[in-house]
Amino acid sequence: MSGKEDAVAYADDTINRRARGLDRAFEILDFLRVQRQPLRPNEIAQGIGAPRSSVYELVNLLLRQNILEYRGDDGRVFLGRKLYFLGAAYAEQFDLMRECEHLLARIAGETRETAQMCQLEGSKYAVVLMNEGSRPFRISTSIGEPVAIPWTASGRLLVDHMSDEEIIAFIPPEDFVLPDGTRLEPAEFIAQVRNAKKEGYFTFNSIVDSFTHCFAVPVYDAEAICIATLCLVAPKEDGLRNRDAYLRVLIDGAGELSEKLGYRNDLAASVRAASAR
């Protein structure tokens, strides 16, 4: 190998090592964020499954940059104030409503169906933003109108962070009575909530009317709380025929938005696994 080739190989190796170190540094920061408490470097290494030597080296580097700070006198470290300043600068530029408006326009354009962003409003569900599709079919839902949570596809996702008892206490008992007068048993609703959490979406023929099919996918924040849903409302036949395609568009959009809010599904899974050991 020539001297030039040696130099190129060395440069490539240096870049790769730095990239791996950067990935590991962010993994350390994310782990501390999720744990919500100061930890010793060896505890961090064990939690993320990384070599102690590399974690100690990166922790010292992050301490020098004020990205991490010591907490107490026993070597524990936690997120530093520089991260707060960086987060504040990001928050000034990130607007959930603006991001959702662009995303709903894209989803409606790709599917030609009505796209919505929905959230909890007190103990009810409400459409917060809506972009109507290009087809003549129109949805009668009004923005901001409170609707009983069990009547909606989004309702199965917006309460998925609550315990069974919290769900029962949160939803007014009369809201389990559906528009046709039948009663949805709370146990059945909770089972649907748990299954929707596992599946990552919920779809059904609308309870409010008989001619639409509803799709809902969760948007998660950094704490893995579903703070909103992205939804599609389509004519029943079209919704069933295009089910997989519509779900993929929603899942991609919700995942993109969740990442911007700080949610990392892979980290949440690893932390849950570490806690179970």
C-alpha cells in the first residue's frame, strides 16, 4: 500500500471512530434523560451496554464541554446547563402546529383523503388541525368540537400511557354510551387501548357515522407519551381498500414528528429491557 493510500485509510478510520464516538455520546445523553437521575459512569456503561473505558472517556469529554455536570461528590453526572440553552434555542424554532400543518398537507396530498391532527381537550377528544383531501367527499367534524374519547380511533391511543384505573377515572362514565345508544364496556375499551399501543395504530369504521373509516397513529414526545394523533378519515370502501398504504403514510409522518419531539423508540425499548433485568 502506498503512502497516499495509507493516509486515506487512516483518515477514513479516524472519521469512523469519531462517528462511533458521537453516536455513543448521544446514547449517554439519551440514557440520562430517560433515567431522570444522576448516575456514575460505570452505571451508564452497564445501562447502555457499552465498554466502561469508552464511556469514561466520553463522560470526561462531555464534562469539559459543560454538556454534563457533576452532581454531588460521589462522581455522579447529569445533563448540563448547556443542553438547556441548546434546547431553548431549538424550542424557539420548533412549532408543533406549524410542523403539523405542513405534515397534514403532505398526507392529504399523498392520499387525497382528509388528514387531521387530534389531541385531548380535558377529558374529551378534539380535532385541532385539519386538511381536507382533494376528493369531493367532505368530513363533517368541526375543529375544536369536544367528542367522547371512546367514540374515536384516536381515543384508543391518547390514553395509552394511563393505567386501567386512571383511564376509568379519566373518562366520564356516560361517554361509554355510543351514539347508537349501546354501551361500550370499559374493559373492552381498555383492551382495545392496550392492543392499539402494541400495534402502533388503531383503525375502525366510524362510530359517529356509518360511511367513513378512521385511521389514527400516535405522535410521541420525549417521555413516550402520546401527545397527539395523526389521522385519516376516508369513505369506508376506499379506507378498507387502501388500508395498508394509508397506514404507512401516517406511520411515516407520525414517526418523523415524534423524532423531532425527542422520542426514540429504540432507546425506550432498551431502557425497559434494562429495567426488567
